[in-house]
Amino acid sequence: MNTSSSSTSPFDHQPRTRIVFAIDASARTGELARATGMNKVLVVTDPGVVAAGHAQRVLQSLDQAGVVTVLFDKARENPTTADVDACLAAARHAGIDGFIGLGGGSSMDTAKGCNFLLTNGGRMQDYRGVGKAARPMLPLIAIPTTAGTGSECQSFALIADVETHQKMACGDAKAAARIAILDPALTLSQPPRVTACTGIDALSHALETAVTKKRNALSLAYSREALRLCGTSLPLVLQQGGDLTARAGMLLGAALGGLAIENSMLGAAHAAANPLTAHFRLVHGQAVGLMLPAVIRFNAADSETARLYDELGETKAAGLAAKVEWLLNLAGIPRSLADCSVTPSSIPLLAAEAARQWTAGFNPRPVGEQDFIQLFEAAFEPRGQGAPPLT
């Protein structure tokens, strides 16, 4: 097996996030917040998490530990700069010394975005890129209630510009959560559609990070274990939503996928997904899933990338794409962009924007605007039932 291209790739790994993984681990939120030096926190979450009762349990844990809490429950899917500004107003009024991000990636990203502005000032646009925060940031505890984004283990906030609708990746080591609390019991309340979309997103992270130009020995370890966990757990979760063991596998797999992203970034599937979300409001996991098989086939035309795909399982790259398609079908995700009300006439615009996405630059095979046109065209072609699930 030729692994020289990844085993000798340089990296600088500084673990920033303590990971606490256990069923009912969220009951320790207050204790862990106190240990982190928090006295008054803003709990950033969304109405669905509140309705499920998760926010109340976390608030109770914080209260029992003597931590004063302020609830901001207005986080929205695909947060924009306006959402961050609303959260910022609440944080400033409360006079907090820490954040709890409770929910999906949107809640955690909103908390991170607010942290940038509260501690460093300016606008979210000022922090697009990496390392733009000059001053220290407040401690954050991230508690995911979905198994998908891996945001709890990343130093990036993905925030859309409310005017241009373009997603901005705003990253800084200081934005990473001090602690990630992984409590599989919190994911049991996920509706089936959320389970499906976030699960496909987690799977895509494992597959994209395994082949990017920035991959290295450490990121590959995270990618492969994330793929093993998600590949075995996702079919079970999709068919038996109450399987807590499978839920635990997905939650841990998603977190490891987040660590893989921190060390190797993503590729063309995510670059293509962002314009679909911006212009047609496709759920992120759905958009990535729709594009992923076409991207795998595109990348596999490069022999080195095809070899990397082959090493991920007992199948060739074409079989890997078919297995992803099987999972998409099992998840009930539409298999054609036409089924999502995306218009063929929008392809040039989508391709132009995808080519400008930051993650496109990390794709293992060079990908430009014309390539994205072909990828979007391929995603308009409905596919069959695919192969059995990943094992």
C-alpha cells in the first residue's frame, strides 16, 4: 500500500477541545462549566431543542452548579450575519463570561460567531478566513443534539452574509470549544428527516477529508474511524431511530469527522453544496449528499485519488459512490436536483459560485467552473437504488 503522500505530509496538531462522551453526559454541563471558570453564560439554542426538553435539562444542570444562565433560543438553520447580530445583542445585554452552544451546527456556529464579535468587535465579514481574531475569546462548551456537522470539534463558524447569501468560513483557534459534551441520548429526539440529513453530512465529512490535498496521517486516522462508525451506524439509525448504540456511533463518528476537517478540510461536494443552500435553500446535508456521488466519480478519474478511495473499503471508487447512493435512497433524500426545484438554467451561476468556494481549493483533483457545470449536470440525472450500505 502506497501511503507516502499522506504519511509524510506535515501537520501541526494542537488539541483544543476536551471531549466528554457518555450517555447522559449533558447532566455534567454545570460541573464542567464551573471547571472552565464560567459564572454567567449565554445558552445558544433553537426552539426545537427547547421543545424537546434538552435546554431545560442543561439549564437545570447549570443552575445546580451555581452558574447564572441567559437563554437565547432564536438560532436558525444556516445562520446569517443577522442571526449573529441578534445573538450579540443578547450577549452584550447579559454581561456573560461564557457560551453554551446547544443544538445542531447552526446553534454552535451562532455561538461561535457571536463570540467573535463580542470579544473582538467588527462584523462577521472581518473574520472570513483563518486567524483574524486578535484578542482572546470567551470559553465555549458545545453540546450537539444532532450527529452531523462535527462543529463541536471545529474552530470554524459557518455564517452566511445576509445580503449576498454566501457562506463565510470564519476560523480561529480561539473559537474552538473548550469542551464538547457528546451525549447520545440527546439525539434520540431528532426527527427522521434531521437524522437523515445530518447523518449524510457526517458521512460526507469522512469521505471528503480522506482525500483532500491537505490530508495527513492524523487526519486520515480520524477520517477512517469516522467512516467506519458512520458507515455501520447510519443504516441502523435510519431504520431503527431508537437504537441508542447506533446513535452513539453516529455522534462519535460526527465528532471525529469534525476533527478530520480541522486537520484536512473538505472538497468539491461541500463547495457545490453551499450555492445550492444559498439560492434554493436546500438543507446542507441534503445538498452535500446530492453532489457527493458525482464528486467521487469525478475525483476517481485521478489515479492517486482512486487509490485513496479503494483503501477506504473493499470496493473500488465506483462501488463506493454506489454505496453512498444506497444510503441516500435509504435516507429518503431526493436523488436529482430537479426533484429539489433546482432549475437547469441556474447551473452557470451555481458553478461560478462553487468554483470560488474555499473548500474547492482542497479538492484532490483540480476543479474549476467548467468542472462544476458538469458536476451539477450529473446531479440532475436520477440514479437507481445503488449498492448495499457501507460496512
